Amino acid sequence: MNNRKQGRWQIEEDNEINKQLVGLAQYQVSKWTPWHRHVTACMLATAFLSVQRAAIPEPDQTPEPEPDTGPEQAPDQGKAPGIDESEAAG
């Protein structure tokens, strides 16, 4: 029973955030189809913002630096094509 209350509270909180953040309450209903499109667009905007927010690290978390393997360069990069080192020297 307690899980239901927590789930309902989360839904109410999400609806309140959506009303303020993406304009869920801004549309005045005149017909069902345009209202449905507006609500769908608001839900998509909320999903997009949630994904973007999840990608940002929290301020107290620092991302782990990637190990520096040095410059990635192909072995033959920087040489003229078709010239061996012995031909270039002589």
C-alpha cells in the first residue's frame, strides 16, 4: 500500500513540474485532437529534458579521466606515398 502512495506522489510531482517547465497547463481545450497533440509534445519535451539532465554529471561527481595513450597515428602517416625510408635518404 505504501508503494502506491509513493507512486502516486511521484506522478503528482512530475505533473506539477511539467506544468511549470514545458507548458503542460498552457493549452486551453477546444478540441480533443489538438489537445492530445499538445500533451504529446509536452511529454516528448519532458523525456528529452530528462535524458539531457541525466547526461550531465552531478556537481560533486567528477568524471573519470580517460587514460592518455598518446597521439593515435598510423605507422605510415606523415610519409609521402610510395617512398621508402631508404629511398628518401639516398
